[in-house]
Amino acid sequence: MTLRGLGPGSSPGSHAGGIEARLGKLDAEDVVSRMWRRDHLVWKPEPTEIEDRLGWLTVSRDMRGEASALGAFGREVGEAGYRHVVLLGMGGSSLGPEVLRSVFGSAEGYPELIVLDSTVPAVVRHVSDGIDPARTLFLVSSKSGSTIEPNCLYAHFREMVEGVRGERAGESFVAVTDPGTVLERMGTEAGFRRTFVNPPDIGGRYSVLSYFGLVPAALIGLDVGELLERANGMAGGCAADVPASRNPGAQLGAWMGELALQGRDKLTLVTSPSIASFGLWVEQLLAESTGKEGKGIVPVVGEPLMLPEEYGDDRQFVYLRLEGDENGESDEFADALAGAGHPMMRTGLRDRYDLGAEFYRWKFATAIAGAVLGIHPFDQPDVQAAKDMTEAMLAGLLETGQLAAPQTEIPPEELLAVVEPGTYVAVLAYCGQTPGLDAELRVLRKRIAQGYGVVSTVGYGPRYLHSTGQLHKGGPASGRFLLLTADDGDDVLIPGRPYTFGQLARTQALGDLQALQSVGRRVTWVRLGGDVVESIRELAGRVC
């Protein structure tokens, strides 16, 4: 079976009939055309957070007129002598820019982009120590304008910049936000260099082709116009009058949704090495969009490659292949999986700018998959639970001066001893991300997969709260959760707040623990020693 737009070699295995039938059903129900007409009935009887969340369908077209101005702004910042841009944001405000930073890097003459989406003190210290505050531009990025992490980080860096720039500190800050937010007002009152006001009808995880993704892209010298041109080409392929059977976005959405309904709800993303970070963005898009009402597609990214026979029948695979990259290992892997009968979809990118097309395709596909699964793909009803519990614990900290102790007594080996086929294990690490830690977590994941025959995922806290946190609590009850925390070491004060970054990170971990427990998820808390890498190595030895 060959689906146009998904690349040669795509193989649905024994699921071809179901996918073809699903595409036919999408056409019979006029789903694609109704999406473009913003018909909320494609998903739910009520229009809440649907009719006002479909601006992503046309934003890449609408933003074409801003490409020149964004390019000029990027050149202005480069010529002003800034060496770094530090983006302060979470979830949809940070993951798209992180992909662009990782894949493209900075053009000559443009500053280096650092995406800071953590409250862990070691991470805050590392960024603070690695920049010159007098030559750094800070991009405060928040749709709501009230997200606690970027607001605390802003307070920290504002104090640093005021120490070297005094009354002109505001010129080192730029905001991206929705109209009417506290952040928009602050941008004016605090003398920000610029405030970009985004169209309000776009949810955070669908916003990469709006100012939230395009401003950081311009600041590192990307050709914003070309990125939008590729996205608009894909939008044309997904247009209202293109049948689902020839519509790249609808094809991918039907594939994901139908296979999930048939029990293959673990979407494993395989990529060429140079575009591996794209998985971070896909992870949030799929997890937060589909993980609700006890349903969902579990995105699996960055997983070590294994033999075909080591994968269960709960898997589906998508391979994004960048032409000219070092694809030997991933090509061989994809061929072996397809040959063993696993459903394997392949799609090719001509060059890095084709990521613009893939951003669009995956957003469209996720909306289609939501219709297939019968869920609302634009809200995130379970994300607030962890936030509320964090706020309650911070209030308790102010009253008593102490943080509550975690209530969990399940040893990690006991938690994993009861995993069954179809389970996934989420490793949630409140630690500073380093190459050494990443490598040790890959070893742990491979041992979990080979030792227990189940999927594993990794999320760094608190980033994952704005990414996979919705799926963990609102999606299938098949998750098992290892929540890891490390010693804060030298803590970092937050100006104007009665708590530190270390206390904030710990309450976020505790809040998520309680939120998971409140919906009956099996979770255990593991305190890591001073040597985090060695502690992960010891944990892998205990459980596997």
C-alpha cells in the first residue's frame, strides 16, 4: 500500500484495509472540508476551545506578510552586538524553537539561542553562568502571560540585567504573548525592546508557525519566508478540496488514529540524526492533544533502536528521513521493521526547511487523529491539576516553612514487576539535562524494553508537565511512572518571591506526584544521590 505524500516504502502491514476504510470514512463524512469551515462537530457537540483554536490552519499564510519585518528585526538584534538569546518559555512556547535551534543553529553574525524551560537550580545556574547579561537578549514567551516558570525566570534575569544596564535593562527583553495579557502590559511598562502580540485563536502546541516560533527563528538568522513557504505548500496539499486519500495530513492522521484504535497506540518516531529534536515537538503535540478521556496516542521519541522481534504489537512507527543525512542505520532499521510486519510509515524531507511542511502536516494530522479517536484535540483538561497542587504546596510552604514529604512507598523494582503488555513506563527526571545523563537514561530505557517488553519514555521536569503531563493523567491508564529528583545543590533565589527555584521545582514534582495518584496512576518517587549519572546507573541495575 502506497499513500501519496508519505514516501515510498511505507508499509501498514496487515492494517492496510483498516486504514483505507478510515480514509474512506473521512471522505464520506466530509471531515477535511468541515475542518477548514471550522465546524466543531468534527470533534465535539460543543464549540468550546474548538472554534477559537483553529487559527493554525491559516497562520502560515497570514504570517507571510510579516516575514520581511521579522528578518529585519533579527538583523537589528544581530547588529546590536548580542551574543546570546535566552528564550524563557514552556511547552508550546519552547519546544518548536528548540527544534529550530538544534536543527539549524545560528547563521553567521546572529546570536546563539538558548532555550530555558526548567526551574531546576542547576539548569538556571548553568545558563546564568554561561552568558554576559549585558550582551544577552531575553525572549519572554507565554501565551497566557501568567505561566509561573517564565515569570520567575524573568524576575531572575531582570535583576541580573539591571545590575549591568540600569534603567536601560528593558531594552534587553522581548515578549511574545496573546493580546490583553499581563505580559503584554509588562512589555510596555517595563520598556521591552519589542512585544509581539500573537493571534489569540491558536493553542500553544499549534503555534510554531506563528510569532512563538518565528520570532526566535528570525533571531538566529533563519529564512522565515522560506520556512513559511514550505508550510504553505503543505497547507495546499491538505486543502479542503483534497480528498483524504490524497491529503498528506489526513493520511497521517488516519494512520495514527486507526492504528491506535486497533491497539497500536505507541507511536514510535524514528528520524535522521540531524532532525532528532523534532521528536520533542511531536511528543507534546500528540500527548497533549490526544491524551484524554482515557484514550490517547503515546509518543515514543529518542528510544534506542532494537531488533524487530523485541517490539510488541502495540507499536506503530513513523520514519522521517532527511535527504543527505547519515541515514544508514535508520534506513536499515526501517527496512527490518517493515519486513517483520510492523506498520512503518516513511516520509522524506529534501532539506531542513522542509520542517516547515512537517510542522504543518503533523498539526493537521493530529487534529484528524482526534476526530478518529473521538476526543477534543485542542484542550488540556488535566494539566491544571498539577498546577493547582503545586500552588497549594507553595501556599503551605509559606505557612509552615516546610514542604510536604512525598507519600509513596513503592520501590521501583516492585512498580516494574507488575507491568503487562501494552504498558508504558515514563521516567520523569527533575535534573539538569547533560549528555552523560541522556546516555545513562538511554541505557535504562533499553533495559526496561528488553527486560520487561514494554515501551519507555523520558521527560525532564518541569518541561514534561507542559508536554506529556496531560497524557499521563488523562490518557490510557497504562502508564507506570518513575519520578526522579536530585539534590538541588546550590539553590537560586527568585527575586520578589518567597521561595527559591529549588523549592519551586520540588513542589512541581510533588504536585505532579499527587495529581498522578489522584487519578489512580501507579507512581514511585526515587531520590537520586549526589552523582546523578551514577545513581541512574545503579537504578538500572536494580530494576533490570
